[in-house]
Amino acid sequence: MSVVIEQPRSPRNRKQANFEKYGWMYMRASGVVLVILIFGHLFTNLFLGEGIKAIDFAFVGGKWSDPFWQVWDLLMLWLALIHGTNGMRTIVNDYTSREGLRKALVIALWAICAALIVLGTLVVFTFDPCPAGSPANLLPSFCPAS
Amino acid sequence: MPSMPAGTLYRGKVGMWSWVLHRITGVAIFFFLLVHVLDTALVRLSPEAYNAVIGTYKTPIIGLAELGLVAAILYHALNGVRVILIDFWRKGVKYQNVMWWVVVIISAVLFLGFAPRHLSHVFGW
């Protein structure tokens, strides 16, 4: 990637500048929200109660039967993946010297981001906390089978 | 003898190292996030599959790695707030150095509040 230094007085390329500007703004806006979402996530899942010891299918099922935590986790999924992918894009832009490699890595990053957002969103909305035929002792206490 | 440059907001000293740490912790958190979305997606498959995989998170080695993850998240989150203050607060640049130490101290306090509790869960103390 060759570096082009523009003439100081040349008019700026508005389209390109805006994409990077919105990316810059997104990192800060999503960052503030993510601090709250992730600190809350760590506090409820790892600090309260039995922490990591208590996390199992029944724990997740119990949480996601409440729309509050569904929305919480969904927001975290979207905001964090886009924030992380854009951060990785910045790093790729900084450290790759071959343009083809840079493009390939950036495309791979956004493809992974999109795949995980689709996967996570589907899981949050199609998740069944009481799957038929599962052992009752693995299910949340509100399931008819348990 | 040429003397060392004094360092600026971006080069050398706190300005640079805070940025280096921000990158390293960011990359680490990103790769954990990829794994974490995949492991959580197993709840859609079966309770047995999810419990088997999440069981490995409760082992001593991964339990210790979780401490590192939480430390990385605390630093990245609080230093991110510092970056926002440098960008938007009128006195942000002036206080960037002291703000970094505030970030380190708050991170350390939160980490020390979390670590004993998490270790007791992992090791059954």
C-alpha cells in the first residue's frame, strides 16, 4: 500500500472521510455502552452467586426466559462484535504492507463478524429453555419436565 | 550525548504504552469474543453439549485465564473512557497522564475485588 500525502489545500474526499469518521464515532459511542453492558454481564455471571461454578444450560435458560437479559445480550453481541471487528480492521490497516493481503484480511474480519452476529441473534431468539426429551435435571426449574 | 526525547501524548511514556496495552488487550478480548459466541451458541444444540463445553471453563487453567481476561477487559474499558475524555473533554489532553494512573488504580481495585471471589469458585476454596 503506497502512502499518498495530499496537498495541504486540496479539497477533502468527503465520502472516504465520512466512513472513517463514523467508524471513529462508533468506537466511542459503542464503547461507553459496552462498558456498562459488559461490567453488568461479568458482575451477574461471574461475581454474584456461585460465579463460574453456577453457569450451565439451566442458568442460561433461566436468564434468557427474561426479555431483559435477551435484549441485554443481543445488544452486547452486536455492539461488541462490530466494535471488535472495526478495531481489528484498524490493526490490519496499520500492520499489513501488501494491499491484497490487507483487503483479504478485512473481508475475512467482516465475514466472521456477520456470521457470528447472525448465529448469535438466531440463538437468542430461537432458543428453547425446555427442549423436549432432555434430562430433567439439566433444565431450568420452571420447565414442565423438571 | 543526545538526550532522550521528552515524549509526547503519542510517543514514549504513558501516552504510547497506554496505547500499546489498549491494542494488545483489544485483540485478546476479540479472540475470546469469537470463542464465547460459539460456545454460547451450543445452548441451541443441547443441554449436554453446552454443559460439556462450559465445564472446561471451570478447570483451574482456564479459570486462571479468565482472570487475565477480566483484567484485560477492565483495562480496555477504563482506558477507553480515558481516550474518550482526551478526545472530548477540554482538559483531557492536559490530564491524560494522571488519568492513565487513575485507570490503572481503578482497574487494580476492581480486579482485586473480583480475583479472590473468582478463585474461590474455581478452586472450591
